[in-house]
Amino acid sequence: MKNKKHIAIILTLISGVLFGIIAGIFLAITHDLPQIQALETFRPSGVTRIYSADKELLAELYLEKRDPVPLKSIPHYLKTAIVTTEDKNFYKHSGIDLKGILRAIIKDILARKFVEGASTITQQLAKTLFLTSEKSIMRKIKEAFLAFQLEHRYTKDKILELYLNQIYLGSGAYGVESAAQTFFGKPVKDLNLAECALIAAMPKAPSRYSPLVNKDLAVKRRNIVLKQMANSGMITEDAHKKSAAESISFGKQNKKPVKAPYFVEYVKRNLEETIGSSRLYKGGLTVNTTLSFELQKTAEKAVENGLYALETRMKQQKIMDPRPQGALIALNVQSGGILAMVGGRDFDKSPFNRATSARRQPGSAFKPVVYAHAIEQGFTQNKMILDAPVVFKGGENGKDWQPKNFSGKYKGEITLRKALTQSVNIPAIRLIKMLGPSSVVQFGYTLGIESTLSPNLSLALGTSETTLIDLTSAYAVFPNMGKSIKSFGIMEVLDREGRIILQAKPKQKIAMSRAGAAIITNMLCGVIQEGTGKKARKLKRAVAGKTGTTNNYNDALFIGFSSSIAAGVWIGQDNFTTLGKWETGAKAALPIWMEFMEKALENSQCQYFDIPDDVVKIRMDPLTGRRTPDNSTHAVSALFKRGTEPKRNKGLGKK
């Protein structure tokens, strides 16, 4: 009896130890396994969608594009082909193939490395959803445990549906619907037998067998699948032969075209820097932008029309191989948000963004920066300045510099207003000399110009290269009462649960006085009413702006604004060659700006520019700078800081 008791105790202890060891091994294997319930809330890498402010879908970004479809929408041939090639006992086993696993283990031992997987469809699904691609015995054991759980929780058809919607099938296609669209340009429900067999051939080596990578190899692999289907009685021999003889016919891929492509690239680049590429392309984010899709379409059409007209004129001038390019940027004056962006005439042919990345000389479009700084320094727009030939000693390279007016003519003493509205060069150069080029450079930076400006006298003529977005942002300060706002394109970014992960906080600062901003705006209104921008008078709106033309007519610009929208247009050739004689900012760029602004302002109420309390409006002779009677026909309405306005001459009568 004693011995029996001892034996029983020993057996109990041994059993306990063995159970403990087995339990320990089980826990060691399964302690870090994901809960199978997570499948209920499983979400693959999501599609990030970029929207305009008016809710137009601009683009979809993704690394893994999946379009899940129900099992009933998947052709019978495709389902049977997958089962035949990947797991012929799928409907018989309980998640794992024991014979297959033993066979694979023996082969692995003989080869002294992991060479065969022997995965069922359920195991492949478990690996796809929950595990890494590591090749090891431990991972295979974990895979088997998860497969058992899947089989216990879901029906065979549900497992097959999940598998067909998640498996990678080559060329960026995840799931059978995405593969059907990628390879054949049609939904999976419309696939024929040959097409079903080709997709079923992919899981073995998707990157190798993709028809977009190796068409001949894809056909060979497809025909093997068809042969297997015929051998197993899934299809007739006639169907096998007929389908095997078919060539692969690629359909037109139904990719949604990107709208506002230059803007989308600009947004993508910014988001990659702030939230990272992985989250951007995998996170299923919603990106709400500042862009107005209606204004974007208007901008694209205006640039297209303007470039077509210009190219026609260039051909008439016998310019060889004319390839003019254009850019347009439009900003919300009060917020700094980008309303429209055109970076070139054809994104597919040239994705280089000329609105944000091209550095070109702005020509006379830079002059308002000089004049605005002068106003801030106490100059008045009726101040007289000499327009006469001048030579500056010791210019660049030690040579004397003798600048000239565009017209080749000189007017003698003229007002600052007249000099700006007529875009006369010599007064602008004399003015920057009075102010000091370095102080003008600093003022340009304060306005928001980020391009490097060279502190020399020729800066007044726009010889320092800038970007169009920089210059337009600087102009936006004038109608915005002197406030500079860093331009931006992204309003907010939401995660897939709708939580805000990024929100616009545009940088703002006071760049110049409200009075100074009102006065330079008034002077730039003069460009439209009295000067080089006269064409824009047909808009019959309160608008202001400035033309710009560089040497040899290489660049043509017009930057202008209303009280709510600032817009800049640049026209030129990428190789820095001429646009043709007389292709000035007024001729080549202004018509594009006008077409855009006319549409942009057509449904808005007529708004006027700000006039603060410390500024007065008087009637002034633009030639002499003297105050004139209110009924004078050749006078202009000019703004002055209170106390600096020209005094009445005797006999002018009461104001």
C-alpha cells in the first residue's frame, strides 16, 4: 500500500511538472499573441484623402490600396481557383494541415533552414492580419494557434472573404477588387475565367508573377492554375484550353485623376515634414485644405488661355520652339490661406512647381517693396524725385553702372506716385539709394519674402530672384492693414476616428503701419487707374497691383489684389530665354490675372480698401504733387498720413 501511495505521489508530481512545463511553453508561445477579437476592429492601411475647402476630393494617398467586396461579388471561378492553388483542403481542415506541417518540418530539418511554409488559407490570413513575415518555427506555431481561433470564431466563407480582401497580389494591389482594377481596369465581379486564374496565381510570388512586371511569366503561372482547376474537376478541359489560349488584355486603369496636382504635391511635402510619410500614406487621414476648387479651375483655365495666346504670338515672332510656362498663386488676404495654385501648364509633363519653387527675377514687380518702405520712413507719395540719366561709380565688377528707363525717355522731376504708376526705373533707383539697400532688404524680409535679397541698388529693379508665392505674400500685407501672414494650404488633418491631429496656426505679425499699408495700396490702385495696369480698369472693381518685366523679356509678371484676394502671375520659359519683343507683364501676365480676378470677384460684394482714421484722402495733381480742386479732371485721389497732405493754395475753395 505504501509503495502504491509513493508511486501515486510521484506520478502526480511528474504530471504536475509536465503540465507546468506544457503550460509554460503554451504561455511562452501565446503570451504576446494578439487577441483574435481585434479582427472585429481590424483596419488595413487606410487611404488618406485630401479635400478642398469646398469639399471637392482632390487626391487619395495610399501605400496599400484595398477595396473590400463581399464574397457574393467575387466570381465562383476566382474562389475555386484560390482554394485549388492555395489550400485544396480548405473546407475540410480545422485551420491547419497537420500532414503539410510535418512534411514541411522534415524538409526544413533536412535543409537545415526554413524552406517550406505549408500554410493553409486560414494561417495565411492570420499571418497577414496579425504577424510579421519572419521565417521561424516559433512564428509558425503562433500562426497555427491563431488559425485555430479564427476557425473557431468564423465560418469558412467568412475566412475566405477576409483572405480574398486582404492578400497582397502584386503591383501595389491588396485584395482581389484592387487587383482586378489594377490589372484589368474593371471590377472583380466582371472577371472571366482566364482573368480569375491569373489573379489566383499571384499569392505564391506576387512581385514575380505580376503581369505588369513579367507578362510571359504571369501567363505561364496562370496556365498552371488553369491546369490544376481542370485536373480537380473545377472546370472542363475545353474551358481550360480556351482560357489558356487567351492573351492578357490590360484594361484602362480606373485611377482617379489628381485635381490641383501642384497644390496636392505642395500639401504632401508639408505633411511629410510634419507628420511623417508613414502616417500620411497609411493613416487613413482626412486632410482639409484652404483651396477653393472653383477658383482653382478658374486659375487653370486662365493660365491655359494666356499661354495659348502667348505661344501663338511667339510663333508669329518666329521664336524657335516656344515653350512658355506659367504660374498663378492666389491667397486669402485675411487668413493667408492658399485659394488657388498653378505651378505650370502640365503637371504630368513637368511637376516642377513654378509658383513655389522657381526663383526668378521679379523685375519692376519688386518696386512696391521699395516704395512701401519709403512711405514707412516718412516719404509722401507727392514727394518729387528726379528722373534723369545717372551713372553710379564702382558698380558690380568695379564697372560704372548706367541704368536706363524702359522707354529710354526721362521726365525730369516727378512724384513718387507717378514714378511707381508708370514704373519708371531711375526714380526707384534714386529712392533705394536714399533709403539704403540693406534697409530695403530687411523690410522685404519683414513683409514675408524668404528668398535671399542682395543689398545693392539694382534690387530696386527686381534683380534679386524670388518665388511667386513669396512676392504675392508680401503684396497681401498691403490690403491686410499691414499684417503679414505666412501663407499655408492645410486647414486641419483628422485621423480615421475624426480626431484633429493637426490644425493650422498661421504665423502673423505686424509688418508695417496700417496707414502705410493704406497709402501704398492707394499708390498701387494708381497703377491700374493711371499707369501700366490700365487694362484692369475693365474689371470695375477696387483692385491694385504692379507689372513686372525683366531684361530681354525673359519674365513677365503681374501681382495684384482686391481687399480679399491677392494673386500673382508669372510667365516665362524654363530655359530663361525671351518670350518675344514687347511681351511685358502688362501684355503677357496681366490678362491672365484679369481673367482669374474677374471670375473670383463676380459673386462678391464690391469691397473697398481700408482707410484708417489717421489717413486723409485728397485730390492731387499726379504730375506736380499739388492739391487740386475737387472737380479737377486730371487729378487723382491720393492718401496721406494726417498732417503730411499738401496744403491748399489760395483760391482753391473749401474742401
